[in-house]
Amino acid sequence: MRTNPVTIVAKKSLNLQNELEHRHSTSLALSHVEVNKLRLSKDTVDESQDRWETYLKRVNCFDNQQTLLKVTDAFLPSKLAKSVFFNYKLGIAIFREDIPPKYESAKNIDGGIFQLQLLASSGRLSVATVQKFDAIFSQSLSLMFGLPIPIACHVHGLFYRCEVNPGKKRLVLSYGNQMDLPFIAKLEVWIDHQQHKTLVKNSLVDAIKNVIDELEIPIWRFHFRYNHLRAKSC
């Protein structure tokens, strides 16, 4: 059985190791993923013009779950939140080898995305809340790695993003302080084909939702997006 290495994409200022030891895993589950650190470089104020190609960078590949989880500590929400400001997004995507977190990609076009949108605060961001987001992120990774093969083979990856944005209809000037801007977190589960939607929803997605419920973080919005419809709307 061929193993699938894993990769991280990072903001240069995070000073991640350029090379980490590659190890072979005997696990038959989804234990090899591609990790991409995403930083949004906006060329226009119109978010609809943003494209993955403008801000994806690959950092490294991993064959070992423990090594991967150790490195992703640098990308926990509590760490990202320190660098997030108005209209700026930071995130991390953990995907299987050769599958980019791009819905227009031929490898993703027949699939879809479960998106859990969490409003961390409507104002000032508390340390306790961000720590809960750390737990959601870490446990989501562990749940993905622990999937049985018949389900794992249909999961392309996870994508987590933090952003501070009052919405297109609201101006940043209407807030008295930048700290009062809404802090939003999005956790996405990407699947290979829409016909496996129910299978993944009843396993990985429901398990993640249970973690969120236990941590008492309200889910602001939960929906499934079909990639081929998104591609047609662009």
C-alpha cells in the first residue's frame, strides 16, 4: 500500500523547521495528510476576487501523526488569533497528498464541504474561548486520523480559518475599538464526492459537532456546499 506524505504551508515569520524527519506509518487509516498554512494576500477589497493560488504555500510533508500534531501546535487558534486583524484571515489546511484545498480542482469538483461557522465573540475575545477553539482544532485532527478506512478514504482534509470581519455592509469605523470587532472561526471538512455526504456527516462531522457541544461553543452556521455549484458561480 502506498503511503501519502503530508505538507505544511507557513507564514515565513513563524520560523517553522524547513525539514522534519519523514517516517513511515503502518496505520491503514488516514494518517498521511498535506498541511498548508494559509495567509490571505488581498489584491482588492472585494472578497469574491480572492483566489487560493494567491496565498497558498507548502511548508513540509509528514508521514507520522505525532510529528504532524506537534508541528501544528504553532498554528492553534490561540496562536493565529494574535496575528488576526480586520479583514485579514489566517488558517491551516490539512489535506491528503496531492489534493489542494481548492474547490475548483479536478480532484475536488465532484465533492463538497461541510462548514461549521463559529462566532467566538461579538466583541472582545476571551482567552478561555480561544482555548476552547484550540481543543476543537486538535480533537478534530485526532478524529480524522482515527477514522476507519471505509470512511477515511472519502475525507480529503480539514480546513480551519480565523478572521475578524464585521461584514461587507458594516464599516470598521462604526466600531469604537478594533478589539470590538467580531472574531469568527470556520472549520471545514472536505470530502471526495457528494454521494458520500451522509456517510461522513454521520461519522466525522457529527463527532466534531459533539466536541463543540461539550465545549459549549455555539454553532452560528452549519451547512454543506457543493463544489461544482461554487465553481459555476465564479
